[in-house]
Amino acid sequence: MKVSRRDFIATTAIGSASLALDLHGQNKPDASAAPPGNPPKKPLIICAHNGYDYLDRGYALLTGGGDTLDAVMQVITGPEDDPNDDSVGLGGLPNEDGVVELDACCMHGPTCMAGSVAAVREIKNVSLLSKAVMEHTGHVMLVGEGAQRFGFAMGFPRETLLTERSRKVWLLWKETMSNQDWWGPGLASPNYKLPDENPNHSSLREERIQQMEELAGKLGIEPGFRAAAVQRVLHPPYGTIHCSAINEKGEMSGATTTSGLAWKLAGRAGDSPIIGAGCYTDQDVGSAGATGNGEENIKVCGAHTIVENMRRGMSPQEAGMDALKRIVRNLNGDMRKMQYVDMSYYILRKDGAYAGVCMWSGPPEHLRRFAVHDGTKRYETAVALFQGKSIGWPPMPDRQHLAPEQKK
Ligand code: GLY
């Protein structure tokens, strides 16, 4: 079909006009259910518990009229710079080769811009690197060596990210558990076999933990950190930080950064660098982000699902609970598998309503918390789908608990 220039201009103009109508929400499933439109009376920041110490500087930036994404960066670069936070940035727990690989992404509500980096080595502040991708390239996501080269070109310093403490915990894993690695079928696979129940499980487990704590001592891990090191080996953490912020104008941003799953295969990217899974911000609706099992969260596009749920009228808590239930459904509601899956969501709506939700409540003395600042900085307890404690994946096969003479 031949289209004249005049026809083309006319068609384009009509197309743009219809698009403009759609952009204002005419096609929303239920416009009456759309989230409230008024911005909050005061700025608000929500983040994972490990951002608590850095909330003040983010909040000060917001009340000083700073940009919401800059405020988010003020919060999440704190744990990235802290060598003792082994879930992100400097000191993050490494992959199975002993190499720290970091993931991050960010989204700026007012401009609808996004940036992301995955599997980046030797650059500590990958949250800022994801922002640099957003601001200085026409791309959204850079990975691996290319992301690293871009970072060095942008002036990010080359740094050794593996601290002595994280190296020793990795050695403890190598010596005791590296035969239980991430190779083979995952939890969702029909070929995955749950370990057999063993009536002697608890006593064997205690014995195993004691042996590992002794080895931790021999490896030079300080006494006060040995029990924690053993837990990181037995139940590799997914530690991460997400932060979302809103100002008095209702502008929102969000970002997530992580060293990802401990002892992962080299090149593994979790949910944190995936726009829509680890983080999602829509200026019309809200912002959400995740910490926890990246593999399961990617499959439900957690952050995007939550924002879309709020667009359809759900409260932040309802929206987060729905995403958690989708994860449960993906594993056919099998609680023997669910005990290995943990997930937390941090949710902010454009009117300042917020929620922290999680799959498992944690033990009564250590309930899952998130951090908030709205002029008052505080922890709040997350609303849990299940009461109790997840035990981290992969499960230790019972033979792993057995002393050498019992294994024969
Ligand atoms: N949620 C962090 C990760 O899975 O890497």
C-alpha cells in the first residue's frame, strides 16, 4: 500500500492523539479503583532493614528539595560501602569461585528512566553504576565485563571487593559444603528431590554445626562471628537492599543493590538487576522492590506485579501479599518446598501509603522488619504470609549431617 507523506502525517497525528488519551488512563481496568491521587503531606522513604543507619541522610536530601533517586542512593550506598555488610557491595559474599559479583538497578519515576547492571566485578557502588547507565547511555542494562568497562570509563574506581572476613566464610563453605552447590535441578524442577526425613536430624545437625564452628576457628574467623559464618554456609543468604522514596510533590524513585546469592555460579544474575522483578517504579501508581529468593521473584515479576496490583486498586499490603501467593502457587503450594523460599517486598504508593510484607514472619524474637523514615526514623514489623522461619535453600541432605563412620 502506497502512503503519501500527507496521509502519513495525518495517520501519525491521529495515532498520537489516541495514544495521548490512553496515557491518561482511559484503558485502566477499573478507573474508580485507581490509587488515590494526592501526594503525601511529607516525604517518605522505605527500605530493607539494613538501610536504617543511612535513612537520615536520604531524608535530609529529600527535605532539602533533592531528587528522589538521589535520596535513594544516599541510603543504599551506605551498606554498599560498609565492609561488614556482606550482602551488598564491598565485603559481599562471593560466588563459588570466590569472586564478588554485584547486581543493581534503579528507576526514576518522574522521567520514567531506568538503569541496570549485572554480574559486575571490582566496582563497589553498582547502584550508582546502574544510575550512570540510565543517565549516560541509551541502554537500560549492561552486564559483566561490558558493565565493568563502562564503569571504569565513567571514573568508578577499581576495588578489591572480597574482604578477609568474606574470604574466610567462602573457605569454610569450600571445605564443608561445596559439594552441595547450585549445580543440578533447582527447587522448582520436577527432578528435584527433597532430602529424606531423618529422625536423628536435629542431633546430627547440632554435631555438624559444632564441627563447622571448630573449623571456622582454624580458618581464623573471629569467635563472635563463627556462628553467623556457619549459618551463611549452611543457608546461603540472598541479602540485598531495596529502597523507594517519595517527596511532597509525589515524585518517586526506587533502587535495589546486592551481591546476590552466596556461592552462586559465576555469571548468575538474580532479581535485583531485573527491572520489574527487583525494583519497579511507575510515577502514576507507586514503587516497589524485593529482597529474598531472586529465582522465584523473577518468575512472578514481583515489583511490577505489585505496582500493577496497586494500579487496579489494591492497597500496598494486598498488592504485596498477592505477589507472595503467586510464588506459593508456582511451587504448587508445596510447603516442604516453601520452607526454603524467603521473600520480602517493600511497597510505596503515590499517596505515601506503604507496606512491608514477607513470606515468613521469622522467629518471635527476631520478626522480619523493614525501615521507614517520614520525619521519624523507625523499624516496622513486616506482615507475613506464613508464621515461622524459612530455612534457606539448598537443604542439607541428611547424609551431609552424618559423621564419616556413619556414612559408610
Ligand atoms: N534477591 C537477591 C538475589 O536473588 O540475588
